[in-house]
Amino acid sequence: MHRDLRAADGGATALVVLHRGRDQQGICGAISAAGWHVVVAANGEAAVAQARLTLPRLIVVDANLPRLRDGRHPAQVLGRLRDGNDRAELVLVATRNDAYVSGLASSAGAKRILLAADGTATGYGGTHERRAPEPVPGPEVWIVDDSPAIRLLARSAFQRTGWRPTEFEDLHSAQQALAEGPAPAAVVLDVYLPDGNGLHHAREFVERGAAVIMLSNLAGPEQVEQAFAAGAIDIVAKPLDMRSLVARVARAVDQASGTDRLAAQNTAGRGYSLVTNGTATLEAI
């Protein structure tokens, strides 16, 4: 176990809230073995309520938890709780360190990202039990377009293929969501929006790790050049073929994953410590 996350004094409280498919027994056992008094919350709402009562020194929260009613991820709330001037140490648990997880860790102030596979319970005495994995939320895509028809059709197309689409009718609302939480895996961004030109703001989303795909009625050579200069991976001309759009967004995210892997290698410089799944992972919290 990492030295600076051992319990500083006997019985210090660690709050753990995990996705149902995660190895709760193994993770909690490793934390307990390091000297922490482990309290397990059933869900994000319960974790926030418990944390406000007990003010834990260590909080281990799963990236796959659903958002709270106010739209924030539980980690973003838990990471801001303080005991006097001290914040709890926040550890984010995830299956992989992709753009979504990295953005969530940054916005929540996580000290570490713990990589752990879903559906595997690591027993004691060398035994392993295999359980059916819980469904894992698909990648999130933001659809930023002032046309209700396009948003409706795109949302349906993405939902059918396992994506989690979120709609925005203008640039400002998407920028506000970006400022308040993690970036999605992809942003489908219209060029001509009521409150601005998407080309002039694409880099805001790119710099947060999202793969940006521009939409335009006039996807000529000059606009294509501007889109690529702004960091967009693709530009799609209207009218849209929704199946083609979904395929191009998926390809753009795959293309951007090379950048994600490079970012993962550099997370130590931002205060993260990446570990792998298994017994060694649990002992390295």
C-alpha cells in the first residue's frame, strides 16, 4: 500500500462507494488492512450524506456511479468536503483511464486513479470468484446544435449504439457544463450557433480531452482547414446521415485515444498514481 495513504492514526475513517460490479470485498479488505476504519455507502447520495456526518480522511469513489440529482458526479461533491482546512484524500476507481475518467479526476481533485476490472472478486487465500459483470455506462457524447430535429435524431442514433448523449442548444450551455464537470468522450459541435461560431471555441473542448467533430452546412476547403487548425478531428457536412455520424464519432474517439494514453503516462506530474488490476493494485492504494 502506498505510504502516504496509510492511516495516519489508528481508526481513521475511509468512506468507500463503488459501482455494483466492482470488487468491493477486495478493495475494502486492502484499505482495512492498512489501518483504516472502512465505511461503505450504498450509492452516491448515501456517500455524500455519510461524508458530511463522519468527515472521512480517505474517500474511495467509483467513476461509474450515476450522477446526483443536481447533475454532478458524486466524486465532484465528495472531493470538495473539508474537515476544517483539510480535504479528504480522494481516490477514483475506474476500469480504464480514458478522457472521461481523467477529466473527472481533475474536476474532483482526485489524488489517484485506481484501475480495477469489473466483475472480478479477489478472494483471500488465493481464491478467485467470477461474477457476471454489471453494465458499464457507455461513452458520453455532447450534441451542440440549435436544431431540435438534429439533436433528436442524433440522440436516438447514439443511444441505439450504447452512447450517453447530452444535448445543448447553444454554445454557452455547453461551455458552462464543461466548466462545472468533466468533458465527454466526444463533442459534436455545430459551426453556426446562435451565440457564437463553433470553430472559434472548439479548442476549449479539445484541451479538456474531448474528440471534437464539427457540423456545417458549408464544409468547404477553408472551413475544413479551420476545423483541423482548431483541433477538431473531423468535420461532417449537413444534411447528416446519422449512422455515418455515429461511426465517424467513434472513429474520432479511437483516434484521440493515442493522446489519452500519452496523458495517462504523464498523470504523475499532476498528482495521480496509476495502478493495475489485481492483488498488487489493491495493495497499492
